[in-house]
Amino acid sequence: MWRASSDGALLATVVDTLLDDYECFPEELRGGYAAFDRLTFPQKIATIHETIFAMLCEDVPKPKLYAYNEAFVAGLFEILRGELDYEIDLNKGDGEVHNQRFRKLLLMTIDEREIDLEELEIAQLSPDCDDYDTWYMLVEILEDLVVWDFDFTDLDEMLDMPPTATRCS
């Protein structure tokens, strides 16, 4: 899991979105992956707290990698993709420029991480860009830097298999 000190604004905004959604729909606090979503509410809050503080504060030790905290972090990237979709769709409607908060934060994060857009064959990307694939590619680049692996997505398959099938030989 990554330290997000330079990415703090983007991370904090995505977590804020997750918690805002929770305020609107208090019966659910979902990250998008079963390994996190199956936790009890107090476990989810503890996971969010431990993971976010470890990602943002250099003096806080990184938590051990477990399926639930990796799923939470990966879920943040799913939320980011959803917010990018919303922003792009909103701006396509009437020709006026509406909210570009997530695109601006994503560009700032890419710049802070010194990711070379020209190397990716992306020239002069601005928050006005309405190409979903371009924004998704940038999210995927950050996600690959942050999420250790996606083994947590196999949770259902592993839990449903007999122990002999999942045991290392």
C-alpha cells in the first residue's frame, strides 16, 4: 500500500465523497468489493481510519496488507472513476463548464508524482477533456502504484472452494 502524502488532496476528496454518500444512505457504507463490504460497520470505520491515516501520515506505520484494507483502497479508485464519469457527463450537457474538481485533483496528483504524460502519448491534458478512456488510464496508473494486488477479488471463489483446493502444497 502506498504513502499518499503528495496525493493527499485527491485521497481526502475521494474519502469525503464516500462518507458523504454514507450520510445520504446511512444503511450502507460500501467500497465496492466484498472483502470490505462484508465487514461490520465498526470494522469498516476502523479500516477507513487506520488505512487513511497510514496513507497520509508518514509517522503512522503502514498496516499489514489484508484483503479488507486492500479492497477498501481499490474501492476508492472505483469511487474516483464514478466521480469522473459524473463530472464528464455533467459537462457534456449544456456546453457550460461545471464541476471539474476530480479531474483537476487527478491532474495535480499525476504532476506531483512526475508521471510523464507525453510518454503515455497524452499531450496537453486539461480538466476540460471529456475522454473517459484517458481519465481511466490515469486512474489505472495511480491504482497500479497503490494497490498491491487484486487477490481480494477472488474472495468468494476461495471461500466457496474446499480447503484442499486452496491449500498450498
